[in-house]
Amino acid sequence: MFAVTEPALSIVLSGTARAGTETRLAQVARGLGERGWRVQVVSLLPRGAVAEELAGEGFDTAGLDLTSLAQLPRATTRLRRVLRAFRPDVIHTALMHANVLGRLVGRSLRIPVVSGYQMATEVGAWRPIADRLTAPLAAGHIAVSEAAARWAVKNGGVQRGTIDVVPIGKRITAAGDRILMRNELGIPQDATVIGYVGRLTAIKDPLTLAAAVDVVAGEPWLLLVGDGDQRAQLEARPRTVLTGERPDPSPYLAAMDVFAMASRSEAMPGALVEAMGAGLPVVATNVGGIPEVVTNGVDGLLVPPSDPGALARGIEDALSRPELGRAAAHTALTRFSLETMLDGYERSFRKALAR
């Protein structure tokens, strides 16, 4: 519909607060921008921290200020106006509300839509219904893992042949300064530190992680980088540091001895990949797409969810096996690089354009 000399992409998200999907697609925006794409990021909600950062870097961004269903007609009109002004060749949507609305608006403008799946857990009844009704309007789909692809087939009625699995990728950077970071956080240099990066919410289950750390030998410290509604339940713990949300959590990995993740469900956690890239031994629950990242006993350890004892034993095992960290770094570098992820997204978008 819109002919331009360089490919143009609009990324439409339900929101742009700092979370895994939003951060990942900001990386996609930056990476494809470096490859010559014009990229726009649109949030159905008011612009969040991720969109504000991208705007400061010169990206075209917009917030539709959709905060209730009553505002849906106005938000739909605004989305059409924003897309028509930017003139994208392809639209990428992610998160349920953006998938549904983006598919409808994209079809009305005759712009191909590639929708995204990054969940591997059950949701409310209406969401799969809305997904099933609108999924056929998309030219293609991207899932971050085979687990997310299976969810899309089972719950969204998506044909498996229309889904490209594009795992999360990270740019591996040099480790931070362990001594300086521990001094900054007030953690003794000789302490054992168990770390986690991510939201402090029930689905991530940081309370099980905390319970596991309580029974690990040697009175280790717990370093939590992130925020969420379970933070208050963790603040009074001894030997615990909560940094809150951080724009770039990677420097805090230098202060950790083991990275542990107690999630009850994950499609594919970027924080886990980043910790592996930093050379940390990792212990994570055997749920969703995590086994697609970690090979148990080779580059990390897998444990059952909601089991503090099993997680504690995994942490103690990982502390005595530094070779797990070296293998983890190799896995992150060879299988989950940022360039590999960008290649996957670009292939999927160009395939939609060819259709």
C-alpha cells in the first residue's frame, strides 16, 4: 500500500513499561534501525519508560492513551491515523490487546501484520476467543519459543506452519566490576550472592526463591533486581538487597555467584539468557521455554517449580560447579546472540512483505 525506498516497520505494543517483551522489541527497533529500517513504536497505553527512551534516541513513538474499553473507538481511530502518517510496510504486534487491535487496523489499511506470542501459560477465557477470531487476519506470527508456539496453536487457533520461532537474543557485553558493584550495594566481598533479575510478581515466584535461599548453606545474600507487587513481602528479609527497576540490569550480574529463577511459567526469559552470557551458573524451573535455553547438567540446572527445597539443592550444586557458567556463556554466545534474533525478525517481516 505504501511504497517507500527503505522498509518501514511499526511495532504496536499494549504498553511500553519496562518489562521483558517491551525491552526485547526495543532491541529489535534499534537493531533493525541500524540495518536501514525506519521503525516506529506505538503503545496502546500512554507512553512508558521504554518508549520514552526510544523517543530520546530519535525514534518515532506514540501513545494512544487507551486506559478503558470505553476509549477503544477513539484509540482505534488514533492508531489508524498514526500508522497512515508513518506509512509502514509491515506491522508487528505483541501482547494480546495489541495483537487483536493491530490485526484489525492493519487489515483495514491493507498493511501486512506479523503478530507476536510470548506467553506459555493459561489466561482468561475471553483472550483466546479474541485471538482465534483475529489471528487469521495476520500475515504471519512470531513466537519466542516452541512453548509459546504451542500455546498459540492450542489457545489461539493459529496454524503451526504460519509461526516462525525466533528465540530471544542478547548482545553479550563484558562483565562489570564485581568489587565496585558489591561495594555500591553494601554486600560483603566474601559473601555468596544468589541473584535474580525480573519482575517481583506471583508468576515469577520470588517468594519461593527467597525461601530456597533461606535453607542454602552458608547464609548467602539475595540480590533482586526488579520491582513488582511482591516487593513489600521481601523488603524485611535479612541479607537481601532490592535495587528496584533498572534501565540496564546487566551490571548487577557481576555481583552474583549464581543466577536463580523460580518462575511458574515462562515463554523464554531474556534475563536468563543475559545471566548465562555473563558466565553465571544458572538454576531455573523446568517450565515453558526454559528447557529450550538450559540443557540440564550441561549449561545450567533445571528444578521443578514451587519447590524451595529442590531449588535450594540446585543452587548449592551450581555453586560447586563453575564449569556450568563457562558452558552457559558458550550457549548464550552461540545460540542466543542479538544478531541471530534480528536475523529471525527480519526474515519473518520480509516473508510477510513477499506475501
